[in-house]
Amino acid sequence: MIALPGYIDKDAWSGFEEMRKSIKKPLTDRARMLILYELQRMKDAGHDPNRCLDQSTLNCWQDIWVPREKEITAAASSDYEKTQAYMREQEAHRKGIRRVS
């Protein structure tokens, strides 16, 4: 095992290593050093190296990449109202209450 730099979260690193083992692509010591080198380069470019590891773990990627930014938008109020109506209908159905239209 190699020593991790202080800026690398141990959980993020172990999660990445676990994922690599689960996809039958375990890291060699050389690969660990290369990944750490890339994480340092990403950190120097202003990216969070732990997000890089977590993104790769989440997507089962063998390599690490600069984090993708996902746009999260609020649902339109009509979508929210439709969802709420659907949820009420499902709850009523679950309780055995029939809705009369």
C-alpha cells in the first residue's frame, strides 16, 4: 500500500479501489502512483480530486476524469402539482379509497 497525500479522502480512495476490484481491474502499485499523479494534476488545475475519484467510482470507470458538472433545475410548478396529485391518488388507492371524478 502506498501513502496517500493529505488531500485525498481515505473513503474516496478505498471506494475507488473497491470498485476497481469489483470490475476485475485491480490497481497495481504502478497504477496507484499514476492515478495519484493525475489527481495531483487535476488538483493543481483547480478540481477536487475526491470528486474525481467518487465520479469514477459511481460510474465504474477504470480511470479518473475531471468532474462533470450536472445542471440541476427546479421542477416547474405544474410538474410539481402533477406529481403531488399522482402521489395522493396512489396513497388513496393503497388505502382502498376510490376517487370519484
